[in-house]
Amino acid sequence: MDTIETERLHIRNFTHEDWQAFQEVLVHYQASESARFEPPWPTSDEDVQGMVKWFASGDYFLCVCLKASGAVIGLLAVERRKDHEEPVHNLGYVFHPAYHGHGYALEGCQAVMGYIFDQLGAVAIHTGTNPANEPSVRLLTKLGLKRINPGEFTLTREEWLATRS
């Protein structure tokens, strides 16, 4: 995929060389309050190298970097969901806690939503979060996703297009 540029971010495919920077993101994320809402991420050298190698082999797990410095600050996941016949994609995110509360997740997610609908041809985004994870619930709501039950959110292509005009 082509790099997605926003005002402050570069969103691109992972490369094998990103593993140490991404490992730092994961280690700090695992120590954060946000991590208690989901299964733990592996953080060993071998596990992170393998994960980043797999991420680098496709277009569904994207590396989020600061435009100004190139520093890796997170991951955006846009993989196709296997539980739908039509093209429906997930929207997931993990950011280094030092970058929480600065709007980077909102900025990055808004940008990849365009990629999901325009480039990947999704008819909808369907994602979830723990209902007790209030920052994540707020982010999904700000992004325009509608709650369909306590932990699941969705946005159709038509709803997304309506917000763009």
C-alpha cells in the first residue's frame, strides 16, 4: 500500500526493521491502564520479530509513525473480518501510552477509514472494544461508529460517505 500521510503522521506498511521500535510500543502499552482490557501482546524479541515479519507481509497491519521524527508510535489494524460474507473490515489500534490523549489515534483512524472504504472496498467497518475501556469507546464514537451492543461498533460505507460531504 502507499503511505498515508496526515498532518502529523505517516501510516505505512511495517518493515522487518521496525521490530525493536514496535517492541518498545508494546512493552509500554502492556504496562498501561489500556492493556487490562484485552489479551496480552507478546513482547519477547523472537515473538515481536515474528509478528512484525508477518505484519510486513501484507497491508492489514499498518505502522504509525510521527511525521516530524519518523518515530514508531503505534499500529492500526484494518484486516478483513472472516465472519462476514461481504467485505467488512476491522479497525484496531495500539499506541504507545506516551502518545495517548494527543489525538494521534483519532487522526490515524480517520485516515485509514478512507483506505478501508476506498482502497479495500469495504462495505462496513465492524469492530469491538471492552465496554469498560472508556477512552476506546470515546474514540470509536468520535469516529462515527455506532454502538450495536455494549462492546461492538459499526459504520457502513454509506454512513461514512455521508459524513464526508
